[in-house]
Amino acid sequence: MSPDASGAARIVIAIDGPAASGKSSTAQWVASVLGFRHVDSGALYRAATAAAVRSGAAPAEWTEDLVLRVAANVTLSPRSTSFAPCIEGVDVESEIRGAEVTRHVSRVAQMPRVRTWVNSLVQQAATRHDIVVDGRDMGTTVFPKATLKVFLIADPWERARRRLTQQIGRRPTEAEIAEETDRLVHRDAQDATQTVQAKDAVLIDTTYLTQPEQVERIVALAKAVTQRGSDTSPVDDHAS
Ligand code: C5P
């Protein structure tokens, strides 16, 4: 566990997995059950992308320097059980979920110095709070010694069905699910290099699980691990 300014140890639960595997909503729920804060690392990549969109530069011309310059206005503002992604201090949660940001975010996330910037913001959050953090590489690069690591997977069709149901608020048609499945499989391919299952992660296939069941499993794992105790740092010296 990592010491905070007061010397107390912090707990990190890292939940990784591909797009629309239910990481963020599950992580948020687990955090509120445990009284921890949820950190959504993908929201930072999205906020940096939204800031680049706002800059007015054509996406083909986005350089790493441009993205880093506009990302300087991105912060994580603490809420009761999570952090709000902000640009110039204003919550951008709904802006970062739009189609344009989703289309360009994978390319921004491949910029090495952007990854370093996200990783350091996420690590800072973990020095002040017990956290449940979700992303692609939280259990490998960012918190190699996390208290608990979980890797969530689900069948692409089921991920597409869930995502659409959440977005459009009704039962999606087969054609809509097929189209969304194509988009997800494409993003999986773009994100493949940074989506890594840690060797010591617990793999949970959520295809046939309800969300309460997923949350219950992770909370039970977290309770088992934290009761066992740990005196190692979830952030190692070489994390970038
Ligand atoms: O989790 P979400 O789908 O919102 O993440 C948006 C994008 O941010 C992903 O498609 C991926 O390109 C990137 N990402 C990443 N590493 C993380 C979290 C997200 O590369 N830890």
C-alpha cells in the first residue's frame, strides 16, 4: 500500500478490460459499497481528446505537443465517491462520452507522454484516497502492486447490447447491435497494445453475469484481500 501525506496506507483495486466490458459502472459501484473513490483513467484520455477537439485543430494534425498543451487544462475534481473530469475547472463528463471523442481517443491514448500524464494523475489520486481505478493497464503499468487486480471480459455482442441499451434507453435491434459490435471490435484492435491482463489479475467473464453479481464478486474479493492485509506499495518505482 502507498503512504499518503499522513503516513496512512492506501488500498488500490485495479479493474482492467476492453471497451464496454462494464469496468467503469462496476468500479463506481464497488467504490461506493467499500467507501472508496472511483477513478476512471479512460475519462482522462477522453478529456484530453475533448480538449484537442475544442482547440479547433484538425484531428489529423494533433501532435503529442498539442494534446499535452491542451491537456494542461484537464483536472480531476474530487466528488464524494469519484472524481469529475474537468476542463478549465468545468465538469465535462457528458462531453467526453460523445461520438467525436470516442472516434479519436484511441490515437490520443497511444501518445507516450499523454500516457505518462494520465498515469501520474491517477497515481496522485491514490496517494490521498483508497481507490477503485479502471482502465486498460492499471494492474500492469500503473499499479503493478495493486491490492487487488481484476480483468473483466465479455462477449463483444453482449458488450454492444449493453452499451446500446444504456445509451438509447430501449431494446436495441439486431442490426444496431451488429453495427455497435463492429465499432467495439475495431476499438479493441486499436487498444490492443495497451490492454493487458496482469498475470496476477482475477479474470471475470461477465457475459452471463448481472451487474449486481459482478459487483458482489469483486467486493467479496476485495474484502478477502484487504482482511489478509498487505504492506507492499501498489505503485512501483518504475511505473510511468
Ligand atoms: O474506458 P474508455 O473506453 O472510456 O477509454 C477510452 C479510451 O481511452 C480507450 O479506448 C483507450 O484508447 C484509452 N485508454 C487507455 N488506457 C487506459 C484507459 C483508457 O489507453 N488505462
